[in-house]
Amino acid sequence: EKAAARGGYPTAVDFIRLCETKEQAAEIIDYLERRKEITGEYAARLREQLNRHGLRSFGKRRKPGVQPASP
């Protein structure tokens, strides 16, 4: 889901792409799930992708404070 589709708010994938390690990404997924910002089902799919395909399967690493270009 793209940020623009949610009114410009960052998505779980946007936060994951800021991470430098798989451990950081797993912490982000756990945090968003605990806060009920993502469902348990979506969190499980994100974890599966992270474990099977790695951190960069979510896209190139983004630098904090840099917004992606609008499509």
C-alpha cells in the first residue's frame, strides 16, 4: 500500500525501508502490530517476506527525512 493511498501517511513498508538490519525491521513490525497500526495477518506476511526474501525485498533503503518521489 502506497503512502499516497493513505493520505500521505507512511506505511509499514516505508518504515521497514528505513531499517539497516533485519532485526530492526522485525522490531518495527512488532511495534506496529502492538499498536494495532497493522493487523496480525499483515504482520505475519511482512515477517514471512523478511525471513524468506530479506530486508531489501521491501525496496531500496530510504534515508530518514527523505520522502520518495510522487508517482
